[in-house]
Amino acid sequence: MLPVGPTLPVGPTLPVGPTDPVGPTLPVGPTPPVGPTLPVDPTLPVGPEAPVGPRLPVGPVTVLAAPVMPVGPGGITTFSRTPPATWVTLAAAGPVLTLPIAIVGVAPVGPVTPAAPGGP
């Protein structure tokens, strides 16, 4: 192993140079003049209201094939949605039918009830 040489002495601290003087504050230039106010165009006349067209008829309700399911009497007993059809159970004089129907232009009201597995 080689021997370690002597520690070198630290040189003198150099003096800090003079601070540069701050230059003079420049004057602010003049504010440019504001141009003239432009004239406002006259208000254009409002045209006549367009006539309202005729009301479009509501599309038909399409009844799809569905199995006959005996259910207790009493009007509409269930209302659930299984895309693409909406299932409605209707009471009739005989057995109650559960029909999937496609409703056109009617938004569902309330929460959507999912269909039970294997049927409406």
C-alpha cells in the first residue's frame, strides 16, 4: 500500500468584488389616446314566428309472441323491462297473459325492475 502524501494548505479567501450600480429608472411613456366610440348598428326587426306543424301520430304498440302464464286477477300485476321488450302482465276474464310489448315514444317511469331468470 502506498503512503498518503501530506495535506496541502488551503489558499487565501478571495475578496468579493464591488456590486454593480443599479441603472436609472426609465420614464414611463405616454398613454396612447383612446379611439372614437364606434356607432351601434340599429336593432334588426324580428321576423314572424314560424307556424307550428301538425302533431305526429304516436307509433303503434307492437305485441310480440309470449307464453300464457296463469297469474292472480287484478289489473296490471307486474311491470318490468327486459330489452328490447317491456313486459306487462294484464288481467283478463280467463287466464292472465304476460305479454312483452314494445312501447314507442314512452319513457319508463320509476326504477327498472330486471326480469327473473327464464321469464319476464
